[in-house]
Amino acid sequence: MAFQLPSEANICRCFQHTKGKMNKDSKITKPGFFTIDVEDYYHIIGVRGSPEISDWDKFPSRVEYGLNRLFELLDSHKAKASLFFLAYIAQKYPHLELRAQALGHEICTHGMYHQEVSRQSQKDFFEDAHKSRLILEDISGEAVIGYRSAGFSIDNRNPWFFDTLLQAGYLYDSSIVPNRLHHRLIPGVQLYPSKIQTASGSICEFPIGIAELAGARLNMFGGGYLRFFPKALLCHMAKQSILKRPLLVYIHPREMDPDHPQIPMGLYRKFKSYVNMKSVPDKLTALLEITEYQRLKDYYDIHCKQS
């Protein structure tokens, strides 16, 4: 059994008519999606220094500092974001979720304890996704419809993922990186919001933003990639991308907190996790000025819900 990925006919039908804004060259651009994975600095997957869940409470938290800086940046651009909260973080610091809600941002889930989907059974994944959604909904009093897996950790080894996610009460996902260099690539995935058919119905997928450079697809609009590439190239590729499809940016609070504690890891992962941390605010500011940003939920309601 494999994923039933969308054909051209199954793309959210209003996508081609998405309203954007006119840029200085009189070209209509697509909207942007600013997404935040709300986790702490010690929640990095797959490195030797990552603590066990049972030890998390022993670490001083820095999530609020970085998240508040992101709120300030978004407010200065009158932009709204979709925040994928670890339910562990929301449960421990409910005021962060409530502040995000009060500022008009969307509340989504990143799972309970930042565990990779590829390491969970279908039953364990359902319980994790369902429990984390209920925790966030209990805090905010509003429905949570969006999910993002830890580490973008879905692939063809988890053919039940989308069906199970739908059963757990979600309407859209944002876990796919459509990049051949990404080790979890799912062949055939689209570069733009699209519907995926499951046994239980259809669910919308919002893939991570991709730049096409010299025939290669690069997910340079988030994480270590955003920090590595120079701002001028990021902006150039973002401007090219939004002529074709919405631009999905992802970021973590720790990336707005360059002085946060570092955890032990190998040289490659250390470079990827901490390179150019101080460049993030300036790069995000530049990306926020390129197009108008909206919550994933708002795009879903208009373009995917009834299509």
C-alpha cells in the first residue's frame, strides 16, 4: 500500500485563482505562509545530546524568548502565522498558546513529544496526534485542524499516515518536503497545496516551500537552509517562487535566540543546527516584505474546504 498522491486534477481547484498582491513589476504573486514549530532548543531530533523525555523538565526553557521575538516581528509586518505547538510546550506554558491566539495566529499541533512518525506504530501515532489536538483545543477553546510531523518524518514506510491523521480529527497536514535531496522524499508529491485521497476521505497537504535552482529543488525557506543561504539569494528565489505558488516559510523560536544553550552533537549537525543564527531576524524581515502572509487555516477554508 502506498500514498495516493494528487494528480493535476486533484489539486485544490481554486489554487490557480489564488489572490495575491501586485509586485513592483506588475505581476500577481501568491500569498505566503509563515509557520512556526513551537519547541525548545533541546528538542532537536537525532543527535546524541538530545535528552530523554523524562529529563526535559530538568532543562531551563528558552522557548518564550524566541517566540516573543517572532510575535514582535510578525506584528511589525501585520502578518499572521500558523503555530505548530508541541503539546508538551502548550501544556507546560499555556499562556504562550493563549497569547498566540489573542494575537490572531492559528494554533496547530506538532505532536505531543516531538517523536518521529516513522518510529511510531499506527496505533501509537493515532493516540499521539489525537491527544495533542485535544490538549491544544482545551487550552484555546477552538478547533485545531492542522498538523506537522516532527522532523518532517513521513515517508512510504507509513502509508497509513494521512488516513490516520484524518481519523484523529485533522483537515490538513504540512509535513512533506518535496525535495530529492531530502531523505524522506515521497515520490510524486506536488509543490503546492493539494488534496490527498485516503480511505477515510481527503486531506489537504501544504508542502514546505521549495526553490528551483539549476534544476534542483532546495528547501531554503526554513531551518538550517534559511540560515545558510545569503539573504540576497533567498529573496531572489522567494520572488521567483511566489509567481507560481504560495511560499511556505518555517522557523523555530530557538532561531531567534542566538545565545540559547547548545546541545552536544556531531560537527555536521552542529553546523546545520547553529550556523548563521544571528542572520535570522534580517532574513525573515526580508521574506515578510515580499508578499502578504496568511494563516494556513484561512487558505484551507477558501481554497480547499469545498473543492
